[in-house]
Amino acid sequence: MISLNWGRPALAALTILLSACAGPSPRTETIPGTANDQLKVIADDGTVLARTTIPRQTGWCLYWNHSVTGDGVIDCYVDDLGKMVLHRAYQPDFAAGLGHFPGRGILTSAKGGGYWIEDIDEPVPGNAYALRVGSLAVDHRIVTNDGDEIYLSKMAEHTRVTIRLDTGE
């Protein structure tokens, strides 16, 4: 029989042993909403032209006017725990370069015309992509879920930039 003098210390030791075997507790920066990343617009020479904070599990959209039709187009991304993911896109029609590919998202009609391609959920390799910024008429701009706006065409018209999600890791 275990005496009370040994029972409590033995139970405490067992509890410590079991918690140690469970491994480390999860890092708080991997829990949605507990970490922020930086969305950066970088010139070819490496200069950071703009940056904005993106809380994890939120996102931003790239808006522009189609260079042929002039209609508005939108690509929306999310910061999926430190990974840049193309989530959905709005397209006014099937104009030059636009359209839906079977197996890449779900095509739905948009209220007021055009259509959304939902649930694309395509990771962007290396958390970055190059963009040839259009003229002021094309009006490339980034709008975050928090309402921050970066007017790419005003700062880098007709130049190549890299849009990168920087996790600091």
C-alpha cells in the first residue's frame, strides 16, 4: 500500500513525466490571429517600395482594370499561417487572358455581373510573384482586409515588382 507521503509526490512526478512526453507546447505564432506578417512590394533593385502588415488568416486583394476591356479584375490572397495562397478571383467576363479552368476553383455568378472563381486555394511558390505594373489607366492596387491601400501604378508604373509575403522566419 502506498502511504500518503509517497502518493502525492508520485502523482506529481507522473504528471510531469507525461507532460514532458507530450512534446513542446504549440508555438503561439502558428495559431491563427496571433502573428503578423509583412506584405512587401519590392523593386528589381531590391528596394522595398511599400509594405503593410497582414495578420495571419486574413488577406488582401490585387485590383486592376483589364488592359483590353477596361473592366475591373480582382485576385484575392490569404496569409494561411505564413503561406501566400490565391483564394479567389473576380472576372467581369471571359476577355483576353481571363477565364476559368476546370479543377481550379469553383465558378459562381457574381452579384451585379461577372463571376467569382472561389476556393482556388493555390499556394504561391516562394510566397512571392512578379508583376509588371500597368499604367495609371490599369490602376494596379493592393487593398488589405484592414483597408490599407497600396497604389502600385502610381509608384511603379510600367515596371516589374515582386509582391512578397515575408514571415520573418
